[in-house]
Amino acid sequence: MKVLNIIGNKTLTGSIRISGAKNSAVALIPACLLGNGTYTLCNVPNILDIDALEETLKYLNVDVSRASESIVIKTDKIENKPIPYELSSRLRASYYFMAVLLARFHYVEMSLPGGCSIGKRPIDQTLKAFKAYGAEVIEEEEKFIIKADKLTGANIHLDMPSVGATVNSILVGVIAKGKTIITNAAKEPEIEDLCLMLKKMGAKIKGYGTNTIEITGVKELTGCNHDIISDRIEAGTYTILGALIGKDLKIDNIIPEHIKSLTDILKEIGCDIKIEKDYLIINSQDNLKPVNIKTDYYPGFPTDLQQPITTLLTQCEGISSIEENIWENRFMNVPYLNKMGANIEIEEKKCIVHGKTKLTGCEVVATDLRAGACLLIAALISEGETTIKEIKHLLRGYEEIVEKLTNVGAKIEIKEI
Ligand code: EPU
């Protein structure tokens, strides 16, 4: 079993370069299957989720070649085959294949998607959108069969601005016949990135980045080149770390606007942070003030940084709280933070954090991706040694953690035990 071994409490200085956005890449890669041709994506993060998508592409007879930060996808020989559980369960975003195969072949058979266990994660809004386009959805025990004689543009109103349902609605709408309007759509930057790439492929889309997206379906889409935006959650994770043990720590290759909800809070609690066009510099600071945070859809405070920032709140002087409004089971990091010395209570969907408490290294488990990020930060600021188990979750979403952190002075290694 592979674990992360960390000796904490080292000052971090130098520069961390942020990789391409996981949640963009996992939508853009399936999107390439909508048309024939060659697609070159740059700034692709080298993480386990991308490995899983690559396997699915190869299974569908799509030609894939990967260099360090790019992927070239040739779709001319694609075959539509049922996607088995071994592939679909590897990540949540596997359900984007449902949309692209339905859109392209009018038939898809796929087992249930996977992803972190952070809540119920229903897909009713996606299925509602597929039906609005004219598809029939057959749910069997462990799989979905979705088929359509024809797909026609539709008015789709989402009950909540779901990222996944917005992506799936767009992926079908771009080649469905006629006009589609998606209301209460997600406004996350990754949606905008997807729409920009689809436009290069020939799609007609307006309104992305707002809650109403208008699409006019086109007959076919073609190959393109696209640079994936940088990962706002990876940027946020390392910025939080810098607020705790950074000394002129540079977080490079970021889009500051995408992490504004975080940097506003960091300024409010007294962090020393200087934001430039595509990087920021952060220094740790004593006497951080407590704060109350609520997660929300973009541009609100992202749920994906809720667990990482909880570690920071343990170091603020006084009582802080963080309310989780997106996922109902995203506090599995808390017992481990408490084991390390934090004083956190969970009250329904809120964490009440009593700071400031000293953290001490021990053995912990990364129960999900962002719980792993939270514990990684905790380990790096702790006295002594921490072992993090189940690191496969962390490696699903963070590229080259060990190299990036070692470069700025951390003592961290992956060990086989
Ligand atoms: N929801 C429904 N029905 C649906 C879809 C969603 O009730 O059909 C609910 C969910 O249960 C949740 C809320 O709507 O309460 C938002 O879910 P959303 O669909 O937006 O989430 P997602 O698309 O499954 C993406 C990211 C998550 C991130 C959320 C929220 C990807 C691959 N995943 O998930 O990222 O937390 O949006 O921003 O883009 C992560 O990276 O660690 C991660 C979990």
C-alpha cells in the first residue's frame, strides 16, 4: 500500500506552478468524441482521473497519445460500446460519456458513474435533460440504457445549477436539431472553458458564464486545439497552505478572478497576500482572525475548498464556522483533524472550529479527494510525522504533489508499506 509520509512544520518558499483544471479536463476530453477529427488539448493535468478517461477512450477505439502536459485524441475510428462498471466507476465525470455517445450515436449503455463519496450524487437532472431532448431512459439495476430516434433542441430548466447536468445538457444540445435554452445553468469557469472549446469545434453557444445558456444545434463538429484553464481548486489549496507556512510563496499560473471568493476571505482574516495578473505571493501571518464561511455555487465559496480551509480555521484565534451547502457528507476529514489536535464539532451541515490549536502528526486516512487535501495541509503544518493512507484519492486530483511541495521546502515522500 502506498502512503504519504510527511515531516511537518517546514517553511515553504519558492514557487508552485498550478496545473490545468481537473474538472475542465474531465469534461473537455469526452467532449472531443462529439465530432470526427484530431483534438489537441494542452495544460492537461497528469492525474489518475485523466488516466481513467484515457482507458475509456481506448476502449471506445479512440486513438489517444499523451505527452507531459498534452493529449492528442483522434476520433475517426470510434466505436460505440457499453461502458462497463470497471471504467464508469473510476470517476464521476465518466457520465459525460453518456451525453456524448447519446448525442453522436443516439444510443448509449453505461454502468453507474463513480467519484468521491461526499453525498448522494443523484443524476436526475441529467436524465431530465436527456428526456427533454427526446431520449428514452431505461434504468436497470446497475446500468442505464439511453436511446433516441432523434434529438431535438429543448428548453431545460435545472432544479439547481448542477455542474454535471449543465455539462451534459450542453454536450447533447450542440448537435441536437434546433434551439436549446438551459436555464438555472451552472456558471463555473469549467463550463465556460467547455463552451469555448466547443465553439472552436463549430458549436453555436451563447450565454455561458451566466445562468442562461442558448445553443443552436449544428450538424457536425470538427477537431481543434485548446489550452485548458488552470485549476482554481489546486491554486486555492496551495494558497491556503501558503497562508499557514509560506514565506514569499508564489502560486503561479492562476486566474485570480476564479479564486476571488477565497482570497477575499484570506484578506478578511488578516493574511498577507499580494495578487498579480497570473500569480500571487503569500506569507504566513500570526493572529489570524476567525471567520464564518458558507459554501455556494460559483462565484460563491467553492465546496471543493471547504475541507482544505478547515485546516486554516484551526489556526485562527477564536471560533470560526463553515457551512457546507452543496454536499451532505463532506466532513469525513474532521475526525482526523481532531485526532491531530484540532477542536471541531459538526452541527448538521456546519463545522464549528475552536482555534487556535496545535496540530501533531499521526496516522490519518484520505477518505476522499479534498479530505486528502485538508489532511495534507494539516500534516505540513503539524509538529512531527504524519502518514496519510488511501492516497489514491489525492492522486486523482492533484498533479505531482510530492515534486511540487519538495521544490518549495516540504519534507514529503510516497512510501510503500
Ligand atoms: N444534484 C442533484 N441532481 C443532479 C445533479 C446534482 O440533486 O442531477 C445536486 C448534488 O447532489 C449536489 C448539487 O446538486 O448537491 C451540485 O452537484 P453538481 O452536479 O454541481 O456536482 P458534480 O457535477 O457532480 C462537480 C465537480 C465536483 C464539485 C461540484 C460542485 C466535477 C467532475 N466534479 O460535481 O468536484 O464539488 O461540481 O462544485 O466537475 C472535486 O473536484 O473534488 C469535486 C467533487
